[in-house]
Amino acid sequence: MLQGLTSDDYQLVLPTILRRAETLYQNQEIVTRRPDKSFHRYTYVDFIARAKKFALALKDLGVEPGDRVGTLCSNHYQHLETYFGVPSGGAVVHTINPRLHEDDLAYIVNHAEDKVLLVDEALLSVYESFREEVNVEHVIVVSESGEDIPDGMLSYEDVLSGADEGDFSYPEIDEKQAAAMCYTSGTTGRPKGALYSHRALVLHAMMANMSNVFGFNDSDCILPIVPMFHVNAWGLPFSATLAGAKQMMPGAHLDPASILEDFEQEKVTFTAGVPTVFMGVLQTLDEEPEKHDLSAMRAIVIGGSAAPKSLIEAYKERHGVTVIHAWGMTEMSPIGTVANLKGELEQLPEEEQLEYRSKQGYPVPFIEIRAREDEGSLVPWNDEAMGELEVSGPWVSKAYYNAPEEDEEFTEDGWFKTGDIVSIDEQGYINIQDRDKDLVKSGGEWISSVQLENALMAHAAVAEAAVIAIPHEKWDERPLAVVVLKEGESATEDDLKSHLAGDFAKFWLPDAVEFIEEIPKTATGKFLKKELREQFEDYQFAQS
Ligand code: AMP
């Protein structure tokens, strides 16, 4: 090897982001909407001091490098502190989606072996719903009300006050060590864990800050509407801190009026979330366009589900705001493609530009893509041929956490099979055409068709049941159950819905049940979902 190389042992770890922020952006602000809607404000100096205190406090509580610390929290400054405090002490921050069913929550906490759980006061009832099933050593409550912390639990503020940030020194962390983790829904089995290394998160943050991605800088104010339990809020807290940007945390106030107030008051330049949220915001904007000032907004990132072309167009035409459509996955930390306009396409007429902007976009730097047909060959990039999208890159999962048997989603050469059916155009933009996974995505949250089908078929009157996604104006998709009753048996829609009610989160319950004679099947007897979807192509739910 040649001598005199650049430093190849510099570790790309999250504390490097903190160290930069604490020397360059001390006075930058972080604003949070508290539960009572008042604003909490502090600077990066305070944020970093508290993140360090949390790292020290965890050590005192017996948390060792590599241990998992779970969070059941909304988007607020305390959650941001854990995003950095937990990995800066060498442990792994495991963000948990409180909207899941209690059985899945218990499974996730047990599978991850969370040693400590940080829980918002407002989400204590969620924790109570599964506490008997798990065995965490410490529960720390984030409270803003001043009310007593339940017996046996700790207060986040008390935990911090016992530590002195002067005692903190950055430990040596290998960039390949885990920093964060998040679970995603399985189609049949239990949720699966994606584990993110320091290196993956640092490179992902740097990628997001490139000008052909989001291009954040220290003049920006970034508001993640996407929850911090959804794949690290798409990495925004990491990229925003790396850029030294102002951060605005909406807390649990995600109604359009509060969001618009935050945008205007804090001069938000960048925000991100699923289509459902921005449809609601658009409606409010349209009702009183003169009342709202979005002149500071540089772009809204919409992803998680397909952003309709009409939505992208409406923001631009009626409110002068650019929407950046993006695609990603839990297994990709999550960003994969972003539909910015490539320079050579800027000359195109507006209508054609919109076509590109409505696709899911072209791969971000370091993400490589290809799509494969059923027969196994790769499809040409001609905007027509369709195949399953496969991806590779430094922040793409290589396996699921502690689930070696879950390997069918990885190719032999180590690419991840996304389950999304796409065409790729000559410019490299992907267009998601279908989904090869039996899931319904409602308002950005997964619902497993297979689990609902199995539960329905456990009903004494049901012979066969299939659950399919029906496009929905507000939620993007909602589940429809298609049921064949056993001969001589009867059951109503309400009977079947109440049969499901106890076992699933409320939003999982099908919006309607349709009774038919027979479910189309393949020669081997599997449900032909494609045909069933075609049969119900024009289906409309009676009421939304
Ligand atoms: P999750 O792991 O929950 O983030 O879900 C990832 C999946 O959501 C992808 O594999 C897609 O099926 C879907 N998805 C994410 N972003 C988009 C998008 N912009 N358009 C269509 N589907 C999307």
C-alpha cells in the first residue's frame, strides 16, 4: 500500500456531529410545542449539554455500550436529546411506534431487549397496556405537567439533574457500531428490526444536506412532521444538527392549524411528512389563502406513500411552495430516491417537469438501484418495463436484527429486495407501479392484510377472507375485507368487525366487508390478489 494516505481511521460517528454543533452553532435555536401548546425554546448549547447529561445518567443506570434504550415519544426536544445522548454514550436508541397494537409493542420491546424505556406522560397508558408483558429495568417519564411521576418510574428531569455534563467525555466508538434501531411491519410474522450503524446515519445525514437532495444549511428552520418513531424522522434531526439548522418540534400538535401557525411564526423553511398530513394542511390553506404566509418555506418533502400529482401541483400553483416527492424504507434509514428536477430537465415545459416531480425520484448519492422481472432478468431503464426494485448502499440493511431466518428479502449478492414494483425511466427516476407485499398503507402506517385474513378466517362462519387496499382520498389506502361465508352460515359486517376489534389496533379494522361467492385463486390454491384488486378496481367505501 502507498504511504501518506489521508486519515482512513477517522470514525464517522454521531458524536462528530455534536462536536461540530457545539463549536459552531451554539446559539442556534430549537423550539418545541409543549403539550399545553406553549413554546419551549433553547439553544444548541443547552441541547448538547442535556444530551451529554443523559448519556452520563444512562451509564449510572447501568446502561452499557450496545444496550438498547427504547422511546415512546412524540417529536420534542427531549426526544432529540435522546437521539444524540443515547448513541453518544455508545448505546442504541430504539424509537417505538405507539400506534401499534399492545401485542406488537410488547413483542418489539422484548425482541429488542430494551433495558430502559423513555415514555411521554401522555403515552403512559400505552405503556400500561403492555407493561405486564415486558421486563425493562427503568422507565423514565418525560413530563411537562409537573404532576407526580407514577411509583417505580423515574422523571426525565430528575435523571438529568443528577448528572454534570462536565464529567462527560466522548467515548471511543467504532463507526460500525449500532446507533439506532426501528421496527417495521412484517406481512405475516412479527415486526422486524432494522439496526442503523453510526456510519450509516452520518453518511445519510451528509447525503440529505447535498444540494441535489434537501440541501439544508444553518439558515434553515426544519420542522419534522414525520414522527421521530418513523425511521428517525427520515433522518432530519441528524441532518439538521449537522447543518446547524434551527429545529422546530411540533410535539403532539399535528392538526393543520397548529402546523401552519408553527410554519409562519418560526419561519419554517423545510418540513416533511406523509401525504395525508399535507392534504389536511392544503385544505386549510385553500380555505383561507390570504391568512397564511408560507413565503419562508423552501420545500415540503412528502413521502412514505405516493404523493398525488394533484397535491404537488396544488402547493406550487396555489401557494407557491415546492413539494419534493421522496421514497424510502425503514430498511434504508430511510431515504432512497428524491424527485428533485435534474438540471437538464429544467428546460422542459411545466407539465412535463411535473411528471418527473410526481415520480418517486432518482437515487440519492451512494444508493444504487436496479429492478428485476419475475423471470430474474434486470429490466431496462425505459419507463415501461416493470420489476421489483432492488437497492444497495451504505445505509441499506444487510439483514434484520436477530432474525437470520428472515433472509428472503436479500439477494445473493447482498442487495435488498424492496417489494415495490417499479419502472425506471431513462433519467433514472423510479415510478412505483404496484407493491409485491401484502400490506395496506394507511396514513403512513402499515396494516398487514395477511394477519387480518387469518383472524377473519378464524371466525366460525367464514370460509375464506382476503384483505385488499382500496385507494382512499384522505388515508391514501384503506383495507377492504372480501369474505366468503361457509355454506349455511351467516355473519354480518358488524359481526366480523367486532370479531376483529379486540386483537388489532383500531385503525387496522377494515372500512368495509364485502361478501362474495368465491375468491379467485391460482392453480395451487393461493389467493389471486391481483385479480381481486381488479375486481374491486372502482370500489368506493360507502362513507369515508
Ligand atoms: P416504511 O418502511 O414504513 O417507511 O415503508 C416503506 C414503503 O412505503 C416502501 O417500500 C413503499 O412501499 C412505501 N413508500 C414509501 N415512500 C413512498 C412513495 N413516495 N410513494 C409510494 N410508496 C412509498
